[in-house]
Amino acid sequence: MKSGLHRSISVALAFLVLVSTFSFSIDKHFCGSILVDQAVFSKAKSCGMEMKMDESSSMASLEKDSCCSNEKVSIDGQDELKLNFDSLDLQQQIFVASYTYTYLNLFEVLPKQVTPFDDYSPPLLVTDIQVLDQVFLI
């Protein structure tokens, strides 16, 4: 039971580290206010309604508003997993030092209890003394 719990917790923590360092982008293509396509890790497909203008035409200088728009959401993961103790400010350093000190002092070793009769065996009972004296607990 304990090893299974230990193994499942270690797998969950490894998955947490993997997810926290993972970065990805979501690309969305809207035609008006309607979401046409959404893609993760790649570019979203267009609906084909974009206005393409020739460079030679006189309309190229006038930019017309297109009904289509693209939206890109980038989620950046953590780059550094190992933080330096020097990068912490004074209050954080005091907290880490006091937490470490109190955590280590939780596990103080108690002095060993000496039992004087530990090496001796109990006497052998030949007869039950309570039955012999007829003394019973009620």
C-alpha cells in the first residue's frame, strides 16, 4: 500500500513538472464574430474569405477592413527549474531559513529509555493464584 501510494505521488509530481515547463500556442481564426477554426501547435485554417489585393492595383494603397481576424494565445512554460538562493529577497530568505530550522528541529532524538527488567524472563506460573485464593475481578 505504501509503495503504491509513493509511486502514484511521484508520478503525479513528475507530471506536474512536465506540465509546468511545457509551452504551447493556440491559434484561432474568426470570421466576423464566429469561431471558424482553432488549432494547437499549428496555424489555424482560414475560411477563404480574406481579401487579397494585388500590389499593382490602386486599391492596394487603401486598406479595407477584412471581416476575418486571427487571434494567437501563447502560454510560456517555466524556463528555469532550479532557483538560486541569491535571487530571493531578504524576507524570502528569512522564511526559507526559519522553515528549514524548525523542520529539522522537529526530529530531535529522544534519550533511550532504560528498562531494568528487560534481560530477565517472567516467572513460570505453576498454578493460577487468583483461582487459588478465590479473588476475582468484577
